[in-house]
Amino acid sequence: MFESIKKKFTAEGNESAGSTGKPDINREKSAELYAKAKTFFPGGVNSPVRAFKSVYGTPLFIKRGDGCHLWDADDNQFVDFCCSWGPLILGHNNAKVREKVIEVMQNGMSFGAPTALENELAELIIKNNKFIEKIRFVSSGTEAVMSAIRLARGYTKRDKILKFEGCYHGHTDSLLVKAGSGLVTFGETSSAGVPKSFADETIVVALNDREAVQKAFEEFKDQIAAIIIEPVPANNGLILQEKEYLQYLREICTQNGTLLIFDEVISGFRIGFEGAAGYYQIKPDILTYGKIIGGGLPVGAYGASAEIMSNVSPDGGVYQAGTLSGNPVAMAAGIAQLSELLRMGFYRDLNNKTEEFTEAIQRFATARNYKFKVFTIGSIFWFAFTDKEAIRNADDIDASSMEKFKKLHRELLNRGVYLGPSGYEVGFISSAHTKIDLEKAKRAIFDSLEVVFREK
């Protein structure tokens, strides 16, 4: 059975190869592993986007990462711009992170009890981030957001949450909703298994629409506990917002006794040590962070003022707990990684490197009149097949353009460049990407764009 499924997926990959592109890389072992995985896991994966449903061919099974490179089960080597979806800002298998983890693991890997490492990482974060006074470690970004929502409701004694179409906040039930018609709607569930009553507590509006936000506060006066937003929306393309709009959200929240939550699971520690809050100099009431604070290991956190955090158990009535919260191995990796981020000039060098890389690609595309834009902030970038100078909300993204990304993704893999397997996903550059690596990737991108725009 495995052999027949393997042949099917290998054939699909070969059939998809463009006549003007490079031959498809060998995926035989990945195809075999995927065939076997499909007997164990729904869709053969443990997270949906990994199934490569939006791109060509068989999912690649990765066996090793080092620096900015990945190697798959078939020994294909790639320059990696996924970076485990962002947290590997120092690249794969960073020596300082690895050595710190090994040192701590000698003493045990989980205790379910406090360790000094939690204090050390918390102090490192709080001393260098003026937007939070107390923090609570959890095990994932989804858990951080879930806890932040509960805290906002407990603090305000209100139930409704306002979120934005195009912002993803993990798979928490009340946030797996989408917008309906009109300026303001109750959310409709976007996942089976989410009760309508949960979705009814979530108001969904379009990004960059002040009128919709104002109307929501008028319709649900004194009912909205929090506005939650990715200040750098990066889960549905890179939908960059203007500072004035984020400042407007800050002001309307203050006027209505509503908390402002910045979901910085992606942007936190990525575009600067203080994340988007520091970049825009806007103070949210609650912040959430993800795996970057654990060097890529499973971890998350939420933080706020001492007053708001005093509502969290055991100090207050908002209950939240976790056996692996503050896990010593994750704390050790976080200490090593964040210490590197605090080095003088770290973000300047990383962001300059990203700017040079993305500007070169944009110049290439513009010179050839390709309908293609590179959007970027800090060390995050996104390739969009559009001629729009700015994309401010989800409706600005042309869904049909994803067919071009599908072709681009195939061509890049065949040239040794790995991007996340969806045109809605962003890319990341790490400090491990050298000039040589980026030059190689640029050439691969240039060649791939030529194939994409040459194909009919």
C-alpha cells in the first residue's frame, strides 16, 4: 500500500513540473514517509499547512537543519526562509542555544515545579521591554492568546471580543471565526466543532476600517472586553497597518474601558526586542508572545501591567495553569536566544540584511514589469502577485494570484530555496543567512519569477 501511494505522490509532483522550469527534485523518501504518515495522522500531518495542499508535490520531510539550511529525507538541501515559522531568528541548531539546552538537560527536563531559569528569562524580558511589568509563561502562542482573552474578560467583567478579518490568533474556539456581510457582524464559525454560542461572543470587522470599529462600540456599548489584533498581521499575507490606525484602536479602547491586546506571537522579538509595540511606540494592555522566546521550543507567554496581571491565579480569580509552563529546557533555550538578540546592533544588522535582499528582488520584478510586490517589515517579508502599493485588509488579496505562488514555490524548491507551503504565509530571515546564501536565493528567485511569468 505504501508503495502505491508513494508512486502516486511522486507522479503528481512530476506531472506538475512546468515545461519551462527545472525538473522536480527527488522526493521518493519524503513520499514514502508521507504515505506512512497518512495511516497515523489526519491528512498525514500534525498541523494542516504542512500537507502541501496549496502547492505542488509531496510534503518534504525534514531530517536536519543547520544555520540557514535544511536537508530533507532525500538529502535535498535548501536555503530556509520558513525558520520554523519565524522563531529561529538565529537560524537552525545555533551553537549557543544548543549548548545551553544540553547543559540544562543534564539536570532533568521537566519538574512541574519552579526553577531559577524562569526568573532569569522573565527578568531578561521585563528589563528590556517597557510595555510589560509581569509575565506568565505557557506552552504555545495559542495558549497565550487563550489566556489573554480570559484575563481581559475577567478584568473587565465583559464577554465580547472584537477581532479582525485576516488576523489569526491560534485555534482557540472563540477566535476561529470569520466576518460576514456588512460592516459589523457576529462571527460565523470557521471550524467544525466550534459552538455558535462561542462565535457569537466574537465581533469580526475588516482591518483598516475605523467606521466598522466605531459601529461595533456603538452596537455593543459596554460589552466589549478587548480588541485583539496582530499589530503586524502576518498570518494571511503581510497586511501592514498604518501607525495612525493602531493608535486609533488604542484611543477607542481607552475611551470605552476596553483592553487592547497585541498578539505578537510572530512580530514579538522579530522586528525588535519590544516587537511591534516598540516599533510603533503604542502601549497595548496585554501582549502575547510565541516560540521565539524559547529558541523555537514549545513555549509562549502573555504579559501586562502588574495591576492587570494581579487578576491571574493564584493572585486573582482568572484561572490558568500548565504542567509544562516554564519548562526548564525551553527557558534555557530562551535565555540563550534572547541574550543574543540584545547584542548591540543585532536588529540593525538583521533588518538591513533583509532590506537589501527584498529591495533587490523588487528591483528585478519592477524592471520587468512583473505584477509582483515584496512587502516587508523588520526581518519579515511576503511575496505577493499584485500591483498594489499597499495591502491593508484581507479583501485586497487576490485569491487567484495563489496559482502563481504555487508555481513559484515549485520552482524555488527545485532551485534549493524553501518557503512556507502557502502563498498566504510570510518568510523570515535569520542572522544565520549569509550574503552568499542570500545571493544564491536571489538568483533562484529571479530565475523562478521568469518561469512563472513566462508560463501561460
